[in-house]
Amino acid sequence: MSNTEYTFNDFLTYLLILAANADDEYKANEIEHIVHFYGDESFMKMSDVYEAHSSDQHIPFLKDLKPQFAKEQDFHKRVKDALIDVFHSDGEFSDIEQVCLKFLEGELR
């Protein structure tokens, strides 16, 4: 699949799937949150892509897609807000999630 076949919602969906797995507890409420905001179709598509990648491919994949979407209005704010929202979807913002937020923000700068 070429990078041109992905939307900004797909990009955010993949990012949130990665983030939701940060604490090795991919919770139902995190999945529901992602589906609610980005749609079932995007979630299913990007879940398949995520599962097909090894752990060392997740960040490079996002970095490859980023140039297509970095021009979006308020790109960095939207990325940060989406991450914070998914981290809070289970009622807590754990230490590992806070570290993950800073890491992902830095990687996508």
C-alpha cells in the first residue's frame, strides 16, 4: 500500500493504536475511543497495518506518513490532543503513557 492511500484520520488512528499499546494493556475503552473518533473502517484498516508491522517499523511508518499531513492546520496540537484523549480514555494517565506522549511528540516534530 502506498502512503498516498492514507488519510489524516488513518495517520491519527495508527498513532493512537500505537499509543494505546504503550502500556501493554490495549483496553476496550481505548479501542472504543479510537473507533468513536476516527471510525470503524479506519480502525480496522490501520489495525491490520499495525499488526503487519514489527515493533521497529511503527515509528518509521509514522515518520514516512508525516510529511503528507504536517501541513494540516494545527498538526502538532491535533496530534498531542488525540494522544492525551486516548490516554485519558481509561480514566488514568499513567507514568508510561506520559513518557510515551513525550516520546511520540518528539519523534513527530
